[in-house]
Amino acid sequence: MLNELLWLWDAKLQYERQKAQGLAGLTAILSVILLVWKWDEWFYPLFENIGFVGFAERTGLIHDLSVVTVINVIAVIFFISLFIALLCFSVVFLGFLLMCIGASKVGQTIIFLATFPVIVPFLLFFPKRKEKKALRNVASNAKELKEIQKKYKHLDNEERNWNLFLEQLNRTDEDFKVEKWEPFQNMEAKKHLNRVLPSITENTDFLIGYHKYEKKLYILFPNPLPAPISRSFEIGIEESGLYGFEGQCLSEMKGLSMLSPSPSYYVPALGVTVVQGEDKLHLKVEQNTTVKPFDLYWMADYYRVQSTELKELIRSLSKERIDLQRCMQQAHVAFYLFPTYSHKREVITDGKVKYFNESKNVLHSDTFRGLYQADVEKVIIEHAKNEEEWAINWFKKVE
């Protein structure tokens, strides 16, 4: 019984397949008959209006006999259909071939070499298109953008992008202001950075510096430490003494800072770059960028920028980067701690004398002293527990 049912089911499928093929064939025959029957009335005027008749006459497709012309047209349609079928087969075969050989390195190399001539134009075109979108906020129209780009074309890539970013802020940020200090105004930058902050996580009045030799931008953070010991914020400093105090002062006495005007002044710095977003330029600090001590002597230009976007970036860095918090906190604590640490030391070097003299020039040092008092005492207690004489003597003095 089961065999009979299976036979009937197969017979039904065969009938439906033949019926479908017969319907397709019947449709084709009727289409040819209609084409021949209504050629002069319908199809010829249509092809003449679209210009196909003129093309067909030039190629010999149209004959004096209508029947021959129809046969030529059908032949052309047949060969076009055959070409499309072969093309589809080739694409399927090529896809299968690529799947087979693409698993090996040799196959991947072959695929790359075969597709490279096709990919190159896209690689050359896409960055320009992306750059065009990113620069849409730099100027109000294409002509103005061209003039701005011409203005900065002599600069290297990073410095040019930075100036374009400033042009963008000038158009999009109502609070935007910028003050630029040239290399000969180094002391102005140092004075601005050599100050105590009321809060290292809220203050955003920092500087952007451009290093000509490295061709890099840096965010420069305030450092209240006088020049002779301004590297004391550096985590893991190898100089001798608390936060490298003794070693740095000794270096000043030995004249080891001869490469730059003595004394050199260092500040915490983070590398930053201008990147092209979907529709604008913006500043970005990579996650793997570390805080580094930076000598202001080597900085070319300084920018004091007032901008909502830049404030948000610096505020987020001050809150999220633990290493930056630690460096800046250590610098501020060290400023108030070192007078206690160096009290009644037997050796008074030139470096220490410079330190005490320059400490008087640190901005806001007396105003914000109380804000860091608890942190300073915490450090002294830790060193007293380690039986360090200077810390123990501090407790005796307080008592």
C-alpha cells in the first residue's frame, strides 16, 4: 500500500514539473507569435522611438523582410540570455573556488592580487570622501574651506589638523576663545602652569602644546613644583630622596641640565591627536597613552583654549585617568611636603636654594594650602611608621 502511495506522489510531482515547463514553453511561443503579429503596429514604433531601430540598422539587425528581422531579434535575445546564464555560472563557480582556495595563505594571496586593482580606486576615493564629511563644520561653504586649507597647507599634518580643529570650534562653539604663545613666550606658559589648583578634577584651564620635532600635540597640566624638582610628580622616579628630591637638587648643583636653560621646568603631559569623525574633527587621547614628564623648553607653541568641547575632554581625563590623578596629586602634595622633608638637612645644595627661592613664585600657594594639608600629613605619618627621621622630627615639632 505504501509503495502505491509513493508512486502516486511521484507521479503528481512529475506532472507538476512538466506542466510548469509546458506553461513556460507555451508562454514563449505565444510571445513570439504576438511579436510577429503586432510587429509593425506596436513593437516597431516603440523601438524606433527609443532609438533601437537606428542602432539595429547600423548593425544589420533589421532586414527588409519582417520575419528575418524578428528572427534576428530573437537570436540576439537568445545570445544575451545565454551570456547572462554563463555570467551567473561563472560568478557561482568563482565564489566556490574562492571558498576553496581562500582557506590557505596562497589562496588568500592570489585573491588579494586579483582584487587589488579593483580595490585601489576605492581606497583612494574613500578617505577623501570621509575627510570631506569631517571638514563640513570647518567652513560654511566649499570656497571658504578651500581658502582655510590653503592657509595652513604649509604646516605638517598634525599641526594643520589642529588649526582646522580650532577653525571648527570658532564656528560651532559660542564660548570659543584661543590665546597662542610663541616659543619666545615660554615664561608666560610656565607662569600659567606653575600654580596650585583648588581641585585637580574640576579645573580645566590647562594648555595645549605643539612639539615641532615630534610633530605631536600634548595636553599640559599644571605643576606647582619649582623647576629644580619639577619632575617629582613622575611615578617611579629613580632619583634619590623622597619623590627624587635629593637627586634632582644634586643634578642642579652639578650642572646636569645644560641641554636646556637651567633650570628646566617639567609638567605632566598627555599626548592628544586630532581625528576625523563622521561629520567633524575632534580631539582624542588614546587609552594606552601614558602621562609623561615634559620639558617646556622643547615645546614650540602653546595654546590656551576656552571651549566647551575641550573642557569636557579635560574634565573626563581628570576624573577617569587614575594615573593622571595620581601624578597631579603627588605634585601638589610634594610642593607642601618638601619644606618639611628638607628641614635642617646637613647638606644645602644650590638646587635646594633654587627650590626655596622659586617656591615663593608659585601662584595660589598660600590660598589653597589648607586643601592639601590632610594629604600631606597622611604621607608624613606613613614615613614616620617606617622610622624615617625627618617624619619623626616633624611630629616632635608639632607636639
